[in-house]
Amino acid sequence: MIVRPFLILLLAPLPLVSPGGPGQKGSAMTTTKPVHTNRLANATSPYLLQHAHNPVDWYEWGPEALKKARDEQKPIFLSIGYAACHWCHVMAHESFENEATAEIMNRHFVNVKVDREERPDLDEIYMQATMLLNRGQGGWPMSVWLTPELQPFFAGTYFPPEQRFGRPGFPDICERIGTLWGSDDRAKLVEQSERLTEAVRESLVSKPAPDATITVAAIDDLAQKLANAFDSRFGGVSGGGTNKFPPSMAMDIMLRAARRRPADDPARKRMEEMVRLTLTQMAYGGIYDHLAGGIARYSTDVEWHAPHFEKMLYDQALVSRSYLDGFVYFDDPLFAATARSIFDYVLADLQSPAGGLYSTRDADSEGEEGKYYVWTQPEILDVLGPELGPLFCDYYDVREGGNWDDPHAPGARKNILHIRKPPAEVAKAHGLTPAALQQRLAEGRSKLVEVRAKRVPPGLDDKVLAEWNGLMIASLARGGAVLNEPKYVEAAARAADFVLTRQYVDGRLLRSWRAGRTLDQAFLSDYAAMIEGLLELYEATFDSRWLTNAVALADKTIELFADTDAGGFYFTSSDHERLITRTKDLRDAAVPSGNSVMLLNLLRLHVMTGEERFRQQAERSMRVFAGEVLASPWSSERYLAAADFALTGPVEVAIVGSRQKRETQALLDAVANTYLPNRVLMGLDPASPESAVKSPLLTDRKQINGQPSAYVCRNYTCKKPVNTVDELRAQLAAE
């Protein structure tokens, strides 16, 4: 259904504003008593708190605001954003901090501010309305006008404070909408809202296609098309312009499909080449923080050079997992080092003292995007001296005239650290061995980190989200196994303990925690991601409590979110507040969809526990979404990875032996460093069999000749158990 707004004759098409950019503008700099304080002063969200002293009479989304709109029959102005969003802060400064604009807003509307990271349910619904009204364009800040019945009738993203380039200013829009609502034209706005609401409902609820079936051939075909769409020079895919986001889920599908093809198959070589190129170029690019680690949200150019500098927890999770897969697949030490650096960044900057993982490190400091991260050449030479400085500048492409145009100071070019020359070339040019080069560079990085730490840091969004923690727990746990680094597994366990103690009440998850306060709802994505994290923690530790908690959360997910009629899962629980629609969507976006993650969880749980209820739920999900996935595979990469598991079958590995024994660890290392994307791993300590979980994979499993042993199985039918690493690797390689 195509919907065009009633106001289209008045308003020009609105510009797309991509998510990202600097955050916390001015809030940390305020030293005088604010003139205004509104209801957002009581919020938990750092994003909402940034607006607590606007002259706008803001409400949080909730009964008070919605009742006021109904009682007074006023439209709702809904503003949705997040703490690290650059254009959110621009619009706040230009419009929401303006007394005259606030007066117009307060007179005409009930104004509601929402943090999209706390309320992804609202963001999903009203973003869909925004895109329907704006030819597929959307972004943040999201600006939506609703009827008192919560039906959207007009929407856009960033609005300037006055007319620019033929586009109307935000105060003019507010006055015009307020005037129309108070006139005989209100009926047309209500009619528009009803059509738009119906279109949103249709687009956000999947419909079964009885004859559709996902096949391995369809997965492989998508993988090949993805590889052909990748940039052959720098890797990745441009998002319709110059922006490039790390394509983690696409690379997963490509490696899965490549592994199935003969080694000399041109399609396999293309897929492998594009994954390897992308991982290498991102690791060399400015999107990666070469001093302190961590990956930025996206690059504003095709070369991965100039990022939007914010660091989101979910990106650290997804991208680090891609580097782990790349390391295991290609045995490239660069990929292991990059994954390790991302993990170290998360532990140093985003893990709270109690273990929970914070959401975001912003891009903005002192009102300027990227100021914390960029350098002039004289700054670096002054810190590193005449010997190390030129070497460092050569390696990281630091130029006298800069390598990046600072948007805050036109003509004053700065440098973003990135690598343009092969390390071996730089080492040779400076008469160094590769090892000596890396030692000198490490010395330089250490000195620059100390200097950078004295700058005003970007803002920190310190709320703990169950979903993003689950994604990061999964990657940390897998990273600890692959890199043989216990501290990553320990960090994952601390984060899991945090969520399960502070965001888990009466058997139900709570999405968000901050400063001791929680919100009273969670969503499908929270449950799904936490289950994934707990399953990875079990495989990394064989501690039965993680699997026990994963099973409990899976059963609660089925109880609260399952569509008992058609299959699949709704995004909100059965007892969630009533919104204009209850969505059931599987489109993977910045994070994988709850349905995508949950499908793989169910498949893994069925193998690990033998419980048929998990298999049955997975099969129903495959049936209900098959048609939609085949119609739009480009937005379903994580779902297709789960389908790949279902269609090709898992490799089941059971290790019998004490983790304290060197021989057992050697077997585990062999499993962790073999690329088997559909592997399930379970363990049994013969000294304490009572501590093991009940599983058909562990039934009657014993050590052979009194030594730690490995069983490689399919459908619970196992090959000959082995004791040595070489024998185990041979069996795994044959799978």
C-alpha cells in the first residue's frame, strides 16, 4: 500500500538523515542553574536527560502523556532519537532549545520524547510510518505527528529551524499542522492516519506462504550475489551512496556458502576474497580505532577512512565475531589481533564495575564530532619525537596538510589514523624487520593514548541493554575460546550475571538498567540475544547454569512471544501495552532480528537438550517466514544463517575430560579453531558427572583409555571417539 501525506502539497520531501554522529551536546558543560526543567529530569535514559532542560514541555511515553492527548484531543508530537545521534543534537539545539519554537510546540501538541534504544517497539512502528511517507527514507531524529489514538499522520526526520533549499522550517510545520488540526481539515488528517496505520500493520506482520521453502541452493545463490555486489577494491557494500557499514551478517553467509564449494571454484574464491578484503580494509581503515581499539558505527566514504566516530556496543559484538570467523577460516593473525583489540576496548571502556556492558561511546566532545580522535602532524611529532614520529606518520598516513576535512573547521584539515601501505613495505623503507616495526608502532600508540586520554572524552551512554549485552556476551565467550583468552570468557560471565541478577525479575527479563533503575518491559530481541549469549557461555565453560538459564528463557520466550496460530514470534509480549499494531518481523538491520536469532537458538537447544518442543517451534518459524525470506533475502542474512543450520544439520561435538587437564584443553582448542559454523559443543567432566546437563549428546560418553576424549557426531550418531588433536582435526575437517 502506497501512502502519500495530506500535507505533501505544503511540505517538500524530507532529507534522509542516517543514524550516528556526536552526542551529549552541552549537557556536561552546563555550570549555571538551568532556566527550564521538564519531566524528562526523572528519566533513566541519558538521551532523554539531555532534553530535561529544554523549554519544550516534554513527556516520556506513558499513561500521563497519552491520557492528556485523549482528554484534550491534541495531536502528539513524537520525537525519537538516541544519545549518540548527531542530527538529534543539531535539531535539539536549533529547535527544542529555542523559546519561540517551544511555545508553538507546547501550544499545539502533547510533546513526547523517546529513546529508541529503550523502546525499539515504538521506533519500529513509527519508523515504518516515516519511511512510507518519505519514499523509503528514514533516520533519526524521527519526528512523527500522531492522533490521540496514536495513529501517525505526518512524519519526517531532521527539520531545519527555518526554510532552507525549498524545505519548510520546523516552526512553520508545527504551526501549519496545529492550524489544520484545529480546522475542518482535521478529518482529512484522521483519514490519512487511518490509511497510514493500516499500511504500517500490513508491512510489519509477516504472512505465511504455504508453498515457499528455503533451500541450501537459495542460500548459496544469495551468497554469490552478495559477493558480486561487494566493492572489489575496498570491500563492503555502499549503502546507496558513500556510507559503508560493516557487513557482518553478509560475510557470515558468504563464508558458509564458500565452504560448501570446491576449493578451485571461482564463486568460492570470489566470496573468500571479498570477506578477506573487507576485514583487512576495515582493520586498516579509520573506522577502526588504531590507538584504543573498537570499531565505529560506519564509514562516510567507500575506503573505510572517515567514520562517524561513535562506538556502539552491538557493533563491537557483531564485528568482533566476524573477525573471529575470519581468523578461524583464513588463519590470518591480523584478524585475531583486531578481534582481540575490540574485546580489550569493550572491557576497558564499556564494562561497568559490576559487569554490565554500557551501550555507547559517543563521537562528540566539546561540541565537535571526532575531536577526541583526530590529530595534526605537529601534535604527533611533538609527542613521539624526531625518530619515532616520522615512522609513525608514514605508517598511519599522517600528513602535514591532513588527510581529512574537519567539518567543524573548514580548511583546517586533520588526520584520521589509517593504514594505506602494506606493513612490510613500511618496514623495508625504514630498515626494520616486521617485528621491530610493530614494536615501535606499539610504543607510539601507547604514548598517543596517554595524550589522548587528557582530552575531553566523548559522552558515554551508560545504560545496560539486555539485547546488546547478549550479543556481546556471545562474542566475548566465543572469543575467549578461539583466542584461548580466559579474561574474555570471565567478562562474558560477569555481564551475564549482571543481567540475570539486575534485569531478571520473576522469570522475566527487563530490557534496560541504568543507575539502579530498570524499565518494566523487554522485547523478543532481548530474550533471543541473551539466550544466544548464554549458549555461547555454556560452550566456553561447560557450566550447566548457563544452559539451564538459556532453556528457562527460551520457554518464557515461547510463552510470551510465540504466534501460536501461524508460527514465529511477535516483537512484543502478549501482555505488552496496546499499540497500533503488534509486529512480527524478521528483517535484519543494524542488529539481527529477534526471529532470526531465536530460530538458531531453538535449533541449538533442540540438539543440546533433545527437547522436541524446540524443534517444533523452529520448524513453524521456518514455514511462516519462508516466503518473505525468499522475496527479500538481502534483509534476512542472519535468518538464512539459521536456516543453513537447519538444512545442512549440525556437527555435534562432545568432549569428555576435565578442563583442568592440558589434553582436554588441546581438544577444545582444536574444535574452537576449526571453521564449523553449524557446530554444537558440549562437555562432561568424568570426575563430576552429576554436574553435567542432561543431554543425548552426553549420554554414555566415557573417556577412552582413561584419557580426555572427543566424540564427533551427526544426529547423535558418532564416529569413533578419539584422544589426539590430529585425529580430532581429521574428523572435523571431514565434516
